[in-house]
Amino acid sequence: MKQNIGTYNSMLRITAGLTLLAYSTAKMAREGTSWTQLGLAAAGALKVGEGITYYCPVADALHLEGAKFLK
């Protein structure tokens, strides 16, 4: 798996993913588990994973690895 996102993009994805994961986990702890909160938690975990591996499958599918905003 090749890297197709840059360092800044990676750090932004990790930050946003952890924020989304923390928000959904806190909301589930207060109000109980719902499918919406589970979906948000999964989306946050995916963003953290993309940031750690420097690989975005959507950018790869759209052939955006050469775009300036990804580097």
C-alpha cells in the first residue's frame, strides 16, 4: 500500500478522527448506544487509520495522489 496523502493531511485526519471518536463515545455513554453514534465512531476510527497509514482509499480511487492539496 503506497502513501497517497501528505503529513499535514495525515495529522488533520488523525485529529478529526479522534475528535469524532471521542464525541460519539461520550454521547453513547450518556444516552446509550444508537446506530448513528456507532456509525460516527466507525467513521472516526477510519479517519484515524487513514492518518496513521498515510493512505486514503477514496483519493486512490479518484487518482488524486498528485494533487497539491493532498501533499
